[in-house]
Amino acid sequence: MAQPVGPVGETLRAPKTAELIAAHIRRQVVLGELREGDTLPPETTLMGQFGVSRPTLRGAFRILETESLISVRRGAREVRGCVCPLSDACTERRSYGMKRVLIRRRRSIACLFPEP
């Protein structure tokens, strides 16, 4: 069976579920829907929202933590979750995330600010 190929002859692969969840949360951070210091809902709530297992959700958290878009608080029973980091570098992280979204969608920054 032939593998699907991209426009430049690269083999395409379907994104993993954790990557799709990370992209959804990344978009919320980049668009400002999640602000600095906001806490994500508990894992059980997110597991139900996305219909995934705890390891899949934690995989998404690892992706976002590696990108420094969130930080995971470990060990706190009631406050277990993720928060957007409180730092001056948050703007740079959002810019980086926005750049990735624009490149992936093959759009320019002008698409974000349409003329009236």
C-alpha cells in the first residue's frame, strides 16, 4: 500500500491525539483565551471534554510544557492542573505559538487584522 505523500514528496502522517489536544490548548493560549496565571480545568474534566485517557492528556501537557506555554503543578490534589506562566517571556512564547499557527495555516499576520 502506498504511503500518502505531501506536496514536496514527504510522507504525511496523521497527528496523534495528544498533539491535537496540545494544538487546541496552544491556540487558546496564543489567542489570549487562557491568560497568564489562569488554571486549566481538572484532568478529569479535560479527559471528558476531549474523550481521552489520562496518559493522552498528560502527553499533551508534556508537549505544551516543553514549549514553555504552560507549567504543570505536580502533587497538589485540589489544584492539580496547568497554568500559563507568569513571566515577561510569555509574550515571546505567544508570538512563537502564533507564528507556528500562521505557518501551519499558510497565512500572514495581515489575516489577523483584516481591514474594515
